[in-house]
Amino acid sequence: MGAELPFWKTKTLLTMTRSEWESLCDGCGRCCLHKLRDEETEALAWTEVACRLLDTTSCQCRDYANRRDHVPDCVKLTPKRLAKIDWLPPSCAYRLVAEGKDLPDWHPLVSGDPATVHSSGASVRGRAISERAARDLEDHVVDWPGEWPKG
């Protein structure tokens, strides 16, 4: 008999358990980078500046459970909100599953190792700076967070 398919191939985002939903996050930290939106054109620009709660080494939120207490505009990602969000990176598992695509080989659910998101170059490790160290976000606009990881 064949191996059972993983949950992200058999379930929709709406039917996943909370644990399954949370495990889709690969821990890259790209969604925690500040983004700029042009008021006239609505064009999106990524920056290398991380939210003050993001640990730029582990790429994890320092206080995930209470993040909205510290950062009121932090977006709680849900399947319903996902449909309206245009700023998730192309490699984001939530976006990929919503689009009917598979997870990349470096995703921890595929590789079995949370370190592969870093070794593949998919995470912000070594490339993001803290918002406390940045001054004007406009001085930190970069393309890589909105591109597929090269690794």
C-alpha cells in the first residue's frame, strides 16, 4: 500500500486543525519584514527591516502568543484573510497551499528539519535588520523577500 498523503495535500486551509495550520509556517520570517505601499499606485515594496519582535537569528517571534499586545497592527493570518493579502512571499506555505501547489523541499514539514529553511536561503537570517536599528524604511527597500528563494 502507498504512503498516506500529507495533510496539506488532502485538506483545505479551512479544514486544517490549528496544529496543522500553525505547522504550515516554515519560520522564514519574511512576512515579518516591513513593507511599503505606494499611496497612488498601490505598488508594494519590501524592506529588509524586521518587526521589533522578530528574532533575526531564529526567525521566530519573541512573543508570538501576545504579539498583538506589542504590535497592534500585526496581522493574524487566517484562511479568510489570506484571500485578501497580497504581501505574502511567493514561497509562503499558506499561499502555496491556497494556490494548490506543493511545499518546497526545504520546508520543515517536507525535510523533517527546521534548519533547512535557513540553509536553503529561504529565511531572513543574516539579511534582516531590526526596526530599532533602521531609520527610514525607504532606505531599506530590497527585492529578495518578494522573490522565490534562490537556494
